Amino acid sequence: MTSDGGRAHRKRGDRPGRQEEAAYDRLGRGYTITRRTDPRIAARIEEALGDARTVLNVGAGTGSYEPAGREVTAVEPSAEMIAQRPAGSARVIQASAEDLLFDDDSFDAAMAIISDHHWGDREAGLRELRRVARGRVLLLNADPAQAGRFWLTRDYLDNLDGLITSRYREEGFWREELQRSLGEVELRPIPVPHDCVDGFYQAFWRRPRAYLDQNVRDGTSVFRMLPAARVLAAIEQLKADLADGTWEIRNGHLCDEVELDVGLRLVVADVGP
């Protein structure tokens, strides 16, 4: 740990190590079919950015949630994802989170939206976000200890079959890990709307039949990271439970909810002096 609370210092061009293979070169094909910005989630991110004028978006993918009216620089390791970014989106640099090619304090804020679980070294990536941000770091992702809130994880995918290791299932471990790299953090719950237009893993909590659609599953890395046979068995069981009413008995009460806390959290860390 450095003497200034964990903030490492280096200049552009000091390359600490090789970049990991970009996961989304394999996982990202057809990503934009189901993945796009949900305006209600975007509004929460915009609010948390405050008055930041310059923003670094790390693991930027196709550009979802990049705020309008600010000077945004995107970092994305996958050529597949960069190729799917729409015309007119923020300038993008192909690089990894663990090796950001910017000087210290280059941006008012740095953010990573549903991407840090793909980094080869999360701690190194978090330290890099802190290093290049002079004001605030934002992360949006699911608290792994809350995975069981979502019926698909709980009832069909056996708590993601080892994708979440035992230590991350411990209440508070995720926060402690974040604080080792970012300092004090605030975890803001982000309820997912029942008609969320961004098709991330938990987005269809009130639309279970959506998970029977191959396009929906192809837009979600969880289904590509688990063994194909395990996913197929889960989907076949879900299909049967929808047909015979089992899903309705277990989860029908959710159909009256407008939004649901499925463990999605906006992590806010003030890293400035």
C-alpha cells in the first residue's frame, strides 16, 4: 500500500504488464441485439457523476451509459466490441483496465459499468481507476453476496455453478475488497425496472420466457461462461416449469412489482484530495 491511501502513481507509457485476452472478442458477437442503455439506470449514473466534465469509461463495450454532454473517453480491450460502437460515440482506445494509458488524475471521474467481473486482475483495475480519476470512481455491478435474490440464479443455475467463489458469497466481502483499492465506498441499490430495455442477466426478472430466447442468452456473458450442457438443462427446466405452472407458484408474486432489487449496486468512491 502506498503512503497516500493506496493511490499508485505512474506516467503514460509506464506499462506494468501484458494485457489479458479480451473476453468479449469471444463473448460479444451480436451483443447489441439485446443490450442497450436503459434511461432509468442511466439517470442514476448521471446523478452520481455530479459535475464531472471529463469521464473515462472503462470496459466501455458498445457505449451504453456513456453520458451525453460530457467529454467521454472510452477504454475497451475487445476489437469485437469496438466494431459495434455506433457512429458518433465517444473516442475509444483499445486497452485493458489493468493498464490505463493515462497520467495520474487525468479525468474528473472514471466509471466501469457491468464490466469489472471480466477483468483479469480486478484489484489492479480498480487501482488504475482510482489513479486516473481526480474526483470520483463509479462501478455498476451485482453484489455477489446478493446473487440468491434472483430466482434464475437460485432455482435453476445453482448459484452460478462456481462462477461466484465462496468468499464472494460472504456478506461484506465485496465491499471490503473494493475499499482496499478505492478507499471508502458507498453502495447504492439500483432496482431493475420490470421493462428494462438493457438485456443484462437479471433484466428479465418479470419476463421469464425471455430466457428461452437464444438471442437474450447470447447477449449475457453468464450463459456463455457456464458449461453449455448446464445452461441447456436449466433452460429446459425453466421451460417445463413455465408450462406446468411451477414458476408461477414460486415467483408469480413478482408480476405485481414495478421494479425489483436483484442485487445491482452502484459503487461510488470519492477519491480526490
